[in-house]
Amino acid sequence: MAGTFRLDRTNLKILQALQTQARITNLALARLVNLSPSPCLERVKRLEASGCIRRYRTDIDLDLICSNVRVFAEVTLENHRPEDFRRFAEAIRAIPEIVAAYKISGPFDYTLSIVCRDIRHYYELSERIIDSGLGVAKFVGHVVLERTKAFAGYPLDKLVEPEA
């Protein structure tokens, strides 16, 4: 449910800090948001328990680790029954190279974010998806040439009206 957990300015500051500095110490976070350490930690634990903070992760520079190809793919299903969408969603969740997927409106049903070793790997993966019997009518891939803006956290100050 969108917007069910009310956030005050301090909780927003905590979330803004943690989404880009997940390894910040509680002491440093407390100083940053003008709280003492104990109440700060209590707030973080409440944000975790509420689901506002789902997990902590590391932003890996994949280009420094290995050669890779990133692709955004648009997928249209042949049929639009609820069971067709469920079956497709279950199948793509099991494919590790699909690192994000969104059911969308418009001329396509899904947008997939895919990462592969190389073009050959991507070709084999896309063929496997198309030929999988999942009812894929159209699969259009767009190879990323350059990332012009990396995800740097949600603009919470622009999206959330803090509780007074």
C-alpha cells in the first residue's frame, strides 16, 4: 500500500542518509539527523520493521569486475489473462540475468533489465525466453551503450510530504 507509513522530517533524513550510506555508523547517523544514538537506532529499527527499509545492499561497479552487456527489453505477451501474467512473472523471477522487471502500461506488457556476459549470452537468453512457451508475442531488446545517470537514491524530499 502506497503511503501508509507516515514519516516525519527526522525519519526522512534517516532514509535519505541510509539509501546512499548504508554502512554509516549509528553514531554518525544520529549526528547527521540531530538525535542521540539510542533514539536514532530505535527509529531505524522501526523503519526496518515497517518495511520502509527492505534491505541494505552494495552498489557494485560491474564494469570493473567483468565484461558485461546490459539490455533493456520490452516484452508483449500473446494473451492477457491473469494466469498468463502470473506464469510469465514467475518464470522471469527465476532467471538471474534479469535483474529487474516491471509490468507496465502502454504498447508493451513488461520492461526487463538484463545483464549478460556478452552479446552471445544475451542472444541465447532472449531466445530461451521467446521459445519457453510463456506466450511471448514480442521481445524487443535495447543494448545499453552508456549509462548517463546512475541510480543515486530516491528524491525523498521531492516525493514525500513530511508529517508535521
